[in-house]
Amino acid sequence: MTSTPVATQAHNPLHGLTLEVIVTALAEYYGWEGLAERIPVRCFASDPSVNSSLKFLRKTPWARDKVEGLYLFMLREQRRAQTGR
């Protein structure tokens, strides 16, 4: 039995999210300075904006992977804060 694409994405918190939503959420949570500390790339450190970040991240797979990983970490932090752990 093979799994359908919907079944494989059922537990993926990134499924259905755009890169813009992810970058915006990270910038709101950590701030641009905090984001640049965690992922040291120029688009976060020097005159940061969502648009400049999107342009860079769409062309740079390793940086996009780091951003997605940080987003997942942020979600875990938020869940821990809600449960009081």
C-alpha cells in the first residue's frame, strides 16, 4: 500500500505555508536582529525586509532549510511556553 501525498503531509507543520508566512512569523517572534543572530545572512542583518529575504531564500536552498528549521524550533518553543514546560 502506498501513501498518498496528503497522508505524507498530514503531520508536516510546514505543509501549506508560504515562505512569506514563515519569514514574517520569524521576524515578528525574534525580530530582525534576533533572526540575523540565529541565521547569519545579509538579508536579515543589513536593511532587512520580507521581500529581500524572500528573493535570497528562494535562490539559496541551504538558507531556506535553516529558516524552515528555525520556524519548526520556534513552534516547539511556543508549544512549550503554552504548556508551561
